[in-house]
Amino acid sequence: MIKKIQFISLMLCILMITSSCGISTQDKLLDPEKPITITVWNYYNGTVKVKFDELVSRFNETIGAEQGIVVEAQSYGDVNELADAVFESANEEIGAMQMPDIFASYPDNAFRVDQISELADLNEYFTKEELGEIREEFLSEGYFGEEGALKILPIAKSTEVLYLNKTYWDAFAGKTGADISNLSTWEGLAQTAKKYYEATGKPFFSLDANANFMLISAMQLGEEMYTYNEFDATLNLSEDTAYRIWKNYYVPFLNGYYAKSGRFSSDDARTGAIAAYTGSTAGASYFPGQVERDGDSTPIEVMALPYPHYEEGEAYVVQQGAGMCIARSDAAHEYAAAVFLKWFINVPQNIEFAAATGYLPVKTEALDAGAILNEMKEEDRANVTVTKTIKAAIDMLNSYTLYGNKPFRSSYEIRSILESSLFELVKHDLETLENRVNEGENRQAVIDELCGKEHFDSWYQEFTGSIQSALSRNR
């Protein structure tokens, strides 16, 4: 009997130690007297970088100092530059920097990095209860690799809205009777852009993310772009769906109703070259408060409207905003990296980050427009466009379905094809149009020819061929 009691007592002790080892054992990895440095690579710039760096400093001065963690943040120019830098580090290419402890990444790049340099499974550092506090759609895109492995932690998310120069709109609507409700659909937006062009001689609309437009268009039309099979995918874009995309992208661009000359659509909005564009909520602070043209600056008012959908289509909108990955290294650095990320997504600082940048916090309890706007007011940093954008984004969370496509072999490469295919064709054909008009051809006749079904068929075959080729190369 005594031996049985001793055995039970021993087992209870083992269970207690085992259940707490995730905390006590990992805590012993850190020593405030001998702090370790955690590197974080991100792609933030402008106000987003300022706020992120501010929060990193606060962590270092508080939790970091208490536990022995120093976080060093390094920003790259944009998300593509960051993705290339991380991939080169993972490949150990000559001249590449050492792999960072934490890096911001979209699923496509995280997936390809994980194929050559394993990423930590965040289930090892976050409890089910902690992960359960994060909005499910935000968390879901971080799972891939081994079954149940969480490789990306969402820290701040964004979606897309329709930004509108209300000052220009009011003048246009006053003259033509244009109805703002028509901007809720892609077809209505194209028709309105045509009317705007006829009234002003200027293009009305642009969009920042061509790949998002194509992916979300397919979902709205009831046809997901890919069919998935473990780590592979097959293209699932029918000719009918592609033609709807063509008519609502290529055709308005060729007719001059849409235009994009700057790197970002906000650049064209700043010069008054366009009146509206779809862009990330995280870029809200970049929408200009004035139009600057010919040495003059004219104040304007902005509106943030829901992302358009197709007539009779479903209301889908992209979920984006890179999450954070932890690179496999050693127990101390991985644990320290997780401590920082846990702190960052806690409600107070995550709402503060959202309020300053236009991103959305990731925990369900923090997705409250009132709380975010109160934070903006208290800190006296309210940006009118950010305020309107947050309201529109929170409303969409309740009425739209969020979509983020899963990563697969070649998905990083294929996203580049989605981003450039139609846009590069537009640029090429606009030059062709001008050359042929200069040679004496009728402008509208050339436009009609280029927008015709035969030209679409040519593009569709080339586009699908490029994707099929990319898919087959990496199988």
C-alpha cells in the first residue's frame, strides 16, 4: 500500500512538473543579467514604422528588461524586398545576412522559406486558450506544413476599402446626378467611371493590388482561383470568370476610365489624376488631405466605402497584413521571440498599433471600432482618413467574408503573375493604341479591337499557360 501511495505521489509530481515545464523550464532560458538579442525584420515604413519602433522600445524598457530580452527591429523598403532578403538568408546565399529570429511574412513567402529552413511551430509557445482569443480567419492562414503546425502568427491585419475623393465626387454628382450607391459593385463602378470620364475628360479609378482583385473577383463570382491538394494546387479559373474580370479591369483601363501612373494609387490621388481607388486599410494615412497640382494645394474630403463586389456576386474581401514567423534556432531565442509576440498582440498595445496605423487588431475582443477610435482620441493622433477607414473595415467584418488563399508550391511565383499579367498588358496596349492613333487609325475602332473577344482569348491562353508552367516546374 505504501509503495502504491509512493508511486501515485511520484506520478503526480511528474505530471505537475510536465504541465508547468512550458513556463518554468522556458523561463530559465532567460537571464536579465545576460540579455539575449532578438532580431525582427519587417517591411513597415512611414507612420507604421514609427509606431512599431515605438512599441519595440517600450517592450525593451519593460518586459524585455525584466526578462533579459532586447528586440532589434530592421525595416526593409517593401514586402517584396523583405521577402527576397529572408529567402536569401534561408538559402544561405553569399552576402546574405543571418536569418532573423522573427520576420514578417505573407503565407506564400513563409511557405517557400519553410521548405528550405524550418520555421518554428507556434503551437509550442502559445496555448490553445491564447490562440482561441484571435479571430479565427486571421489565425487560419498561418497553418501549413506538418498537420496542425502554426507557422505564422497574425499581429495586425488589414483588408481593402474603396477610397473616394468626396470633394471631387460631390462636384461630379452635382452635375451628372451620379449615385454613390453604384460604387458598391464592379459593374456600377465601371459605368460611373465612364460617366466621370465623359464629364471631366479624366480617369476616375485605380487599384493598388492587381493580384487581390483577381483572387477576390474569382471568389465573388463563385469560383476559387485554385483547387488545393496538400502542398500543390491546380488552376481553377474558367474562361467565363476570366472574361468578367477582363471586362471590369482591362476594358475600363483601355478606354481611359481607369488609370495608374504612380507606384501607388495614393500618388495619383494626390495629384488629382484619379478620384477613387481600392487600397489597403493599412495605407489609410497615405490618402492625401489635399490635391497638389501646378504648384497649388487644394484641401479635399475623403470617404472610405466598402470594397466593391460583382452584381449577383458574393461579398468577399481580402484579408491581408503579414504575420510574424519565428525561425528555428535555439530554445532561448525561440522562446524570447514568442514572449515579444505575445506581448505585441495583447489588447492594449495591439489596439494602440491599430489606432495609429489603420491596421486591425487580431484578438476578437479588440475588434471594436469604439475602442480603437477612443484610443486615437486619447492619444490625440486622430487621422480623419484612418478613422473613416477603421469604421468601414469593422463594418465589413460583420457583412463580408474574409478570404486569404492558402500557400502552395509556386504560390509566391504565381502571385507575381497575377499581379503583373493584366496590368502589363494594359500598359503595352495603351502604347499600341497611341501609336496606331498617331498613324491615323480611329481611336475608338482600335479600342474596340483591343477590347474584343479575340484579344481576350489570346491573353487568357497566355495567362493560364504561364501559371500551368509555374505549377509544373515545382512539382
